Amino acid sequence: MKTVIVFGATGNLGAYVALHLKAVGYDVIAVGHRKNDNGFFASKGMKYYSVDIMNPEEFKQLPSEHIDCVAHFAGELPSRYSFDAAGLVKSITIGTLNVLEYMRSCGCKKIIFPQTPSDMCKYHNNGSVIPVDAPRHFPLTGDHSVYTIAKNAAVDLIEHYHAEYGFSRFILRFFTIYQYHPNAYHYRDFQFHLMPYRMLMDRASKSLPIEVWGNCKKAKEMVYIKDFVRVVEKCVSSPLEGGMYNVGNGWQVSLEEQIKGIIEVFSPKDKPSQMIYCPEKSDPLENAFDVSKTFSELDYKPEFSYIDQLRDFKKEMEEEPMAQLWGVKTDYPKNCKK
């Protein structure tokens, strides 16, 4: 049985990654910044370690051998925390260096790491398909600027360890990975807001009218968490040296399709929300990935259609499967910044 350490295991992506890899037969060690996981991982048959990846000394408590792969999803996010440039660089860039040094010390030579699509910002909102191997850059302004700089530096470090020490590396570039979390709020442009798609779900559930802004035919990538974890699984099992991989579906969802689907799944059947078209307002986000390399090299194809995503999202919203780890929706009132 291969052993995988998941760093960032208490976070949005890391928790689902850890659960999925355990379910498909890997020995998973969960590592998070939280001092207490409330017994969540033990209840799922996994060991949990609290490690601050910015402190190299704390890695000494982890196993020193027989680690086959590291899935490194730790680090601060500008969408979940008030902006702190130093914190982003320390947790993402320095944290990744410490993870790589830990791997070198225990003989592990495979890492999976998430990259922000902001490194391809010149391809956004202009009808371009984002290539997988185009040179990375970063936005000069905005709340994702320092975040992208830190991510790019982390990827550069990983590439150095690939060249110098023979590490295989699987860098996954993606936009939002859609999933249920009891906290429906995030930071955007340095301000705390209800996530737009959660706002639409809330309005639909209350049969309230929903405005459809701008060119509603513009479409974007919408990848579901339970497909994303399968990409990670494919990386863990791959014999390749890896590289950069775009995580998409091979199809995008238009704003009109997004809202129609949300109304279908979340509105009462006898009183669906009314769609009000507002073409004079600003256009929605538009993006698309070239996923040919992901599909061919990793032998991956998504399983969840957009409607499947929404139905499973609603099911998790009702059942709160991560309550032991994350709490429930009533623990996160408006303006709660946990």
C-alpha cells in the first residue's frame, strides 16, 4: 500500500483529497495547520498531524521514511483571509521549500501542487483558451498579485527540485473548484462577500428573481470537487515525471446555463425563480482551458455533468458531511471570517 501525505488536509481541497485517496486504497497521512481536527481523520482511519509548514522544526514529528507521494495543498488563500502579503509568501513559497526539504530528507520524490490560473491572466475574459505550457506571468495589481507571485516562486522551487533531485511533479492549474462548504463567504477585491454562486442558490431556494447580467452566453470552467480529487488520484498513480496540467472539463458552462441549472435544482418546483435579463450590465467571467494534456497523459475524464454537480452540492448542503471538521452553516453567520 502506497503512503501519501496530504498537506493542507483541513482545507477545502485537502480534506476531500485525503478522503478520496483513503477510499481508493492509499495509506493517507493528513497534515494541517489546525491544532485539533476534532477527531475527524481518526474517524476515517487516518493519522492527523498539526504542522506549521513555515517552521522546519515541526516536520520532525512526521514519518521519516516510506512516503511515496506528497499532495501539497497547504498555504494561505486571498479568498479566505484578509490580505497579508508576507503571510502569502511565507506560507506558500517558504512553506513549499520546507515541504520539499522534508521530502528530500525522507526520500519521497513525487509532489502534487495547485497553481493559480492567475499566472495566465492575459488569457482571461477575451475568448482565449488557456494553454498548458505557456510561460507563466502574474497580474501587476489586485488581490491575486502577490498570491500569484508566491505561487509562481513555489512552482519554480518545485522545478528546481525536479531538475536537481529527480522529483516528479504534477502542477495542477485550475479556477474555482466547486464544492459545498458551510462558510459561504470569501474575500474578493479585499472585501468580504457572499460567494456569487451561493447567492444565486440562496435566491433560487427562496423563489426570488435572479438577474442575468451582460452577455449571458459567455462561459467558464466549472469543475466539481469529486472530479478534481480523481485528477489528484491519477497524479498519484502516474509513472510520468509530470509537469503542468490544466484541470477542466473539456466543456464550459454559460452564465445562462448556470442560472437555469441553479433554478432547476434549488428552486421549489411549484415556484421557480424568474430570470431577468440585464444585457446592459457587466459581462460575466469567461475562461477555458486546453485540457488535452490532462486527458491524454493522466487518462482522465470528468464524471459529473453541471446538473450532477448541483444535485450533489445540494445533497451535501443538506447532509453536512464535513460537520465534524468544519462545523455547519449556522457556525458561519454573515461577516464571520473563520
